[in-house]
Amino acid sequence: MFARTLNVELHCHTAYSMDGLMSFDSLRRTAEAVGLDALAITDHDTIEGALEFQRRAGASVLPLRLIAGEERTLDDGSHLIGLFLQRHIESRDLAGAIREIEDQGGLCLIPHPFRRKDGLFRDGLDCLKWFAGRVAGFELFSAKSSHEENRRAAELLAHTHLAPFGGSDAHYECDLGECVNEIANAGDLRASVQAMFERRAPYRILGKPQGDGDGERAYAPLYYRVKKLARLPKFLVPAARQCYRRYRNLRFGVGPKLLREVYRHA
């Protein structure tokens, strides 16, 4: 007999991303501590980590199920996620990336749609036309985005057929679990996620509390302020990144988070 619901993370980065630091073992331990049943690995512009972690999870017979995904950077700097992939997304234009994802039998997800740096809808909703008649999702709540960006994303509910989802956009262990999708368990992970995005099954998005004025999750803000004035020697960068990782994990804690319901589809 399987559980009635699954706790699923749909936006997560590993050490295979240029800005991620989670290894397979640390990701596995943290996902277990958070209480995740499934997790999508969506590294920046590569699927290698997702496929490698999938292989290792299968060989270890882990209860945690991994979805192979990728967060593709498009020519205009915006991002698009593909889930249930078998190979890297080559195209850097939106129409081509959507076609590649669908040709693999994958699902298209729009992460942090209104983030100023890389949101697909940061300059308007014209891109919605490319998703007409398609099953796809948009990140209604991103634990990395600001309150204002998430508020704008929530307003999309009135303008699109796309299904909302939530993501932690985790780069460090302490980020994982800041947003969880609680979805109906259809007995098969792909079928369960598909039913969510087709809105054929109930689900909830649970996210960390946010209030007016809360900004985007910032990584090493002091470093980026002084970076132009004093560059860290290249050979020290790996050690510095690991030190910062330990600092963040200690400061914010690794494990279950206090979450609130931000969306429910009955």
C-alpha cells in the first residue's frame, strides 16, 4: 500500500551547477531529513549531474526518487526548466527549447517568472503564446525570489492555464525544503507529477513565510560588493566556497522548515 501523497521538490541544484555545492551524499541526507519523497535535479545548463545522481540512487536502492531535469539559460538570459529528460537541452531560444523538451517526453516549467535577472516574463507576458495548448507549469512560489516577485507570479493565475508549482531553488543544503509540493500519489512518480500539471489531482504548495519587503535570497552579498575591488586568488575559490557553504548551513540550519500553505488545488 503506497502513501496517499508525495512531498516533491521540483527545483534544485547540485555541485554540477556553477553555483551549486551539494554532493550526492549531502543531497540524499538532506532530502531524507526534510522528508522529501522525490526531487528534481535542475542544474544550470547541464543534465550530467541529474543522470549521474539518478544512476547512483538506483544502485543504492534509495527510497528517494530523482527526476532528471535541467534549467536552461536562453539567449535573452531567461531560464526554462525541463523535467523527465534523457539528454541535454541544446537550444537557447524558447521555441526550440520547448520543442526539445517535448520531443524527449518531458515537461516544461517556468522558474521564477518575474525575477529581474532571468525571469521569462520579466518584460511582459508575450512569451505565454508559446505555451498555448501545452501542459506546462510556472513557479508560483520560489523560495529564492522576493516577496514582490512571488506576488506577481501569483497574479498569473488569472491570466494563464499553466499549472502553478513551488520550488526551493536550492543551491545549499540549508535551502532544501523551503518550498515543497504535496501531490497526490498515483503509484507512479511520472503519472503523479503529470496529473499535478494537468490539474487532474489535488495538490498543495507549501512555502517558507514571506512578508512585504522581503527580498531575494542572497548568496555572499559582501563578497559580491567587494569583488570588483579585490579579487580572490583563483586557487582559493574552491576552499572559500566550501567555507561559505558551511557557514550558511550552520546559520540557517539543515532539515525540516516551518512552511505555510501558499496554494491549494482541490
